[in-house]
Amino acid sequence: MSIENTSVNKSFGGWHKRYSHHSKVLNCQMQFAIYLPPQASNGEKVPVLYWLSGLTCTDENFMQKSGIQLLASELGIAIVAPDTSPRGKDVADADSYDLGQGAGFYLNATQEPWNKHYHMYDYVVEELPALIESTFPVTDKRSISGHSMGGHGALVVALRNAAAYQSVSAFSPICHPSITPWGKKAFAAYLGRDKALWRDYDASILLSDATDFVPALVDQGLADEFLKEQLKTEHLQSIAKLKDFPIQINYREGYDHSYYFISSFIESHLRFHAKYLKK
Amino acid sequence: MSIENTSVNKSFGGWHKRYSHHSKVLNCQMQFAIYLPPQASNGEKVPVLYWLSGLTCTDENFMQKSGIQLLASELGIAIVAPDTSPRGKDVADADSYDLGQGAGFYLNATQEPWNKHYHMYDYVVEELPALIESTFPVTDKRSISGHSMGGHGALVVALRNAAAYQSVSAFSPICHPSITPWGKKAFAAYLGRDKALWRDYDASILLSDATDFVPALVDQGLADEFLKEQLKTEHLQSIAKLKDFPIQINYREGYDHSYYFISSFIESHLRFHAKYLKK
């Protein structure tokens, strides 16, 4: 498995690095970014927080806008940000921001033409962590977080793989995609019309079926323009309460769906994950 | 003077806001961004740090990538980020990233076709602060900072208006533009071939002529790909030493020209300005 370093920037004493590699499960060339804190240059192995971005993003948005390096450097945690879909001119796409490239929804597509490349679930759960853990000075302790479509991805990945993650968090996650416009459009295209097959990628449904869950934190802005129609945070909250699962959900007055919201609370998310990653 | 709010994002308890207004000195519609810390919503007047960005930037880059809101919120300092040139389809432009729109160099152009709009010096020194101070809950205490072309702008503005600023700082500034490629190209186009007229916009020359200066801080990455050819930090340093002016210049091992460098040291710059802004 060849992997090529494409850029390096020193950041808070550590290193922000981008890599290009051929993904077997996605059947295309992919980019990802990793922030390696200073501790990783000093012979120490550090735990990893995986970050899944939202619609239209690449590996760059979170690394450039969240400000997470400040605290990742202090706490000694590596941050890995994959792209949000398979990429390339041979990869199926659509003329809309919420389907196709930039909108992989962290699932394994079963429908033509998407099933040739769109296997972001397997990429995030299997291929990418294996590559990270065999390439960089990291431990096998993982947590996962994300924003919007990536918040959905983080919750789904943690719910289906509770043994593999220490903790999960999300900003403004799509909590119940089976019944909301972004989710219905993407799931119909990628997974087909049989809604029984959508259940594996719906955090609210997975949570209601779950017997086990990892510590979870959700932040949701109350001025988020997508809250009412697309996110349905209250569904996740009701199920968590009913089942007595430990999900801390914070509603934040005045905050919207942007990175200005994420950067305002990223410190509290990383401190939350650190409690479990550094145990 | 009409001014229109075009977007609002809550950030670290304060507000990031963008505005559009007609600039009289630039003779076009302009955008700027302001971060108002929480103290400004509580009836307090806060001092202002002006930030001048580098080539190709708009008001957005610094606000999205620097992470300054974290500490501006804590310290109670407003941040104002103007655009880097006049803008619009009627505004002269060039087919290169280092001349025309996005490359105003914070000067008053005297040459056709640039002199119709390119008066960024007057905009930054006069029109914008007057607009800010008459519109927002701010004091008349100002400091100024910037990056690359904007570091050049900040140093020039502070050197020529020492009474109007409490302090100045710069990341990776173009320190001696009269003798380096970016500066020579821009100055020749905007100011003409007579190099005597370039002196007013060259920080190294202004510093060697100065009798007074404000407290100044410069950070420069040693892995900066532009350091040797474009920036000439060592010239500024020699003159400052010769004249015994209080400029603190920090060379940072391994850091490049990017926002990953700026965000790593922005806290130290804001703490530096706070010493003088909050006196």
C-alpha cells in the first residue's frame, strides 16, 4: 500500500500533514490529513481522534477552521480528517451539493452507479484506521467526531462498532436521516427504495436497537438553520433518555451550523475525548 | 454613509459579522468583517485590532483560520478585517495573483488605471476606522497587525501614523518591498517608475527615517518559502537594531508562510497588543 505525503505545515509545535493514497475499498485515489502533536515526534505513541466532515467538505475544512491543533498539541492527541466521499473524474457524481462527490454519507452504496466507489463506511471503519495505525506513531485507541453529515457518520460508526471506539461526539449531527430531506435523498440514491436497508445508517434507529454505547457528546446550535428540517436532534435525545444511554446533548443559544460554532466548542469536545483516550 | 450587515455568526460568546458598504475613497462597494467580543454586547466599549491580510485574501481568511476569536473573546478586543483591495467588475484588475484585485498593497495608487480605485492606504488609515468607530461600541484605541503583504501594510501604517496606534505586529511581513519581486512589480504598476515615491510604502526605509515608533512584534517562520526572496526580515532587523527601536523579532524554526503558522502564534500577538490596548 503506497502512501504519498503531499504537504507539511508545522502547527503548534506538531505537524499538519496531507497524504494521497490508493483506497482499495473506494477504488480511487484519496487524500486525508493528519495532525501529529509534538509528543508524536518525541518517540511517544498517541491516541487518535477521527473527524468526519459535512457536505461539500474535504480533508481541509476542519484542519483549517476548527482550531483543534491548539489543544491537540497540549493533550497529545493525533487528529485524522478523511475526505467526505470518493473522488476523481471516474467517480460517479451528481449536479447537487448533497449527492455524489463531497456527499458520501459514510455508507456503503448498493445501487448503480454509486456502488462502484461509494463505500465510505468501510473506508472510515476499516481501511483508514488500518493505514493510520500501520504508518504513524499512534496507539490503537480511537475516538470519533464529526459535523452535520459527519456527525451522522460519527454516531453511526460508533453505534455499530462500540468496541472499537473509546468515545464519540458530534456537532449539529443529522440524527434521523431516514425521515429528513438530505438523508432521504442520499439513502434512496445510494441504498435504494427499501427503507429496511436504511436502518443501518440511521443513528436514531441504531440507538433505539442498541444494547451498548460509548460515552457520547453532542453540541447543537439553536440558531442552526438546518435544525428543524434536517437534524432532528430531539429524536436522538428522546431515545437516549428512554434507553438511559449516556449521551450529553448541549443546546447552544445563538449558534448556527458553521465552523464559527465548531471552533467555539471544539476544546470541550477534545477534553471529553481525552478523558477516554488517555485512560 | 449606509452600511449593510450581510452575515452574523455567534463565536466564542461574541459575534462575527460581515458588512457591505460604499467606500468613498475606493470608489466601490467593499466588504469587511468584525469580531465583537461578548463584552461589546454588555454595554462596554472595547479597543480594536485591525488585521490586514496577504495576497489573494478577502476579509474571510483571517476570521476563518486564525483562531483569534478564542482570545479576543477572553480579553475583550474587537477584531476588524478589511478586504485586501478594491473590488468589483468596474475595478481594474490584472491576470496575476500579485497585482490588481486581492493585491492592493495598502497604498494610494497614482498611476492609470489603478488610481481610480486603489487607495487602500487611505481606506485603512482614515475611512475604515472612522466607520468602525461611528458604528460599533468601540473605543478609539487601535492596534494593527497583518500577514505578508498585510504585514507590510501594518508596519507602514503604524510607522506613518505612530500617534494613532498603540502597537503593531506582523507575521511574515514583506519588510523591504522596494527591492523584492512582489513589491517592485506592484510599486512600479501602482506608483510608477520613480522610486523616490516608493519610500512612503517601504517599512525598512520608513523605519530608517523614523524618529518615533510604536511597540512592535514580528514573527517569521524559518521554513517560509518566501523568506529569502520576498520578505527580507533581516533588513528590518538591522535597521531596528541600529536605531534602537523596540521591535521584537522572533524567528520560528520549522514554520512556513501559511495560516498554520499564524494560528500557532496568534495568542502571543493578541496578548502583546492587549498590553497597550488595555492600558
